Amino acid sequence: MAEQRIEFIVAPEEAGVRLDALLAQKLSDYSRSFLQKNIKNGCVQINHAASKASYKVNTGDTVTFDVPALTEPEIEPEDIPLDILYEDEDVIVINKPKQMVVHPAPGHYHGTIVNGLMYHCRDSLSGINGVMRPGIVHRIDQDTTGVIVACKNDQAHQCIAQQLKEHSITRKYHAIVLGHLAEDGTVVGKIGRHPVDRKKMAINEKNGKEAVTHYHILDHLNNKYTYVECQLETGRTHQIRVHMASIGHPILGDQVYGPQKCPFHLTGQTLHAKTLGFIHPRTGEYMEFEAPLPEYFEKLLHRLGSLQK
């Protein structure tokens, strides 16, 4: 049974591209291996006939993809300690620790924020994102720490989601980046799937989505690193990590977008979601929350000679 049908006509500039490569460009939410598997299974058709992944498309070809419905495992509530910064009948604001995944995914069906929320909130979570992501309206990476909001009902979810869409939510991150940044600045660059490594994102002006990151220098650290505050204008996957790496200042500890070796034995990137502000979905008042820097981050700043307190 298909979950949805995606159909498009091949444009002149797309002619000659392999079918699997074209789908990967246009459907960045799916991995290339997933698309190739579905082409092989006959879920993708060219002009209403089965085709092969290696088929080179022609101008005017009609490509139809019947996306199969996903079989989702049952997600269990788990009594996981949550660092709750604020909670009411509509929203719950949490300080996420390092190495904790926000919502279940292959390889991470237990120990996630969602598992903990399902135990803590019982049946009071929004259902807009389905059974795998109850209450989740946005997320941060597994090795990024800091503040995240979840919604307890669909009305709150729709309100927060609209603010995210309009880029009116305040999201400020603290990070340590490699190199000496001379001045504050803004990075503008569309972000999409990496053309070769589908697990990574990249600056992709042709197929990416608009992305803007503002950065402000908080401190210089031994002329080797810079402590910065990054404010998101948009919220693309890995946005700060990709943008800072694109200007030659990857985040310290980020082995995906920065150097493989790190002298400080870190677990992932030094990136912390410090501040989150939004209009409350019921009261209409602006609320802002801050998550304190994790202990490892403060110790590292001290070790590198930061004057920040």
C-alpha cells in the first residue's frame, strides 16, 4: 500500500541524468539506497512502465513514485529523567543532554526524548507528526545539547510550527569553532543533501533550501579557536555545522564537517542550543528560555582561556 504518490515531468535541463540520481536530487528526504530499492521493486515508473535505476531520463518523461507506507514499530514510554526548564498544559521545554536522540529512528528506538515524554506526559502530546514523533515540532542533533520545545496538543503544535515556518522563533546557539574569526558576520547559502555522501548535508545552491546563519564573536581562545553565538534565521538540517564549515571555521569536535582528529577527546561537536524564544500558543505572550552550558563545555572554555563566565 502506497503512503503517497509523487509525480513530475522531466525538465530539459534534467535530461540525461540517471533516474536514481534525479530522484535523489529532487527528493532529499529519502536516501539514494532507499530510492534504488524502490525502483527495483517497481514503485518507480517512467511513463507508467517499470524502469531501472541506471535509466537516463529524457525531456518530457513522466516519473511516478508510489512511496510505500512505512512500517513503524511501537514506541514505548520509558522512565527517563528529563531536565525540564518549563511546563504547562500546552508546551514542555527541555534541556537535552549530549548523545540523546530526540525522536525514534532506525537504531534508536529506545532512550529518546520521545520515549521520556511519553512516560512523563502520558497521553498529552500532539499527534501531528505521527506515532514516531509525538509532540516533536523541531529537533537538535544527537550530539548537540540544549533547549528544545515539545507540544502537548495539536493546536499548540500548529502554532509553534507556523512560527518556525515564518522564522519568528528566537534560536541562539553557542559554539566553539576552529580558527580565529576576525569579526561578526552572516552566512547565506542554500543547504541540501550532499551530492555523494547522502548522510551529510552541504551547500547546494541548485537543489538546496534557503538558509541564513548570523554569528557573533563572544571570545577569542588562544588564537586557535573562537567562541561564538550563532542565531538561526532558518532551521535546516545541520545548518550551523554546514555553514560554519563552509567559511573555513568548522565546529570543534565535528568529525562530519571538520577534521577527523580532535585534541580534546570530545563526543561530537561543541554546539549548544542556548536560547529558545517563541509566542506562547495559548496566551499570545513572548516567552524565552535558556539552557545553561553543559559541564564539559564550560570546562573546555576555561581550559582554552575564555574570559566568559
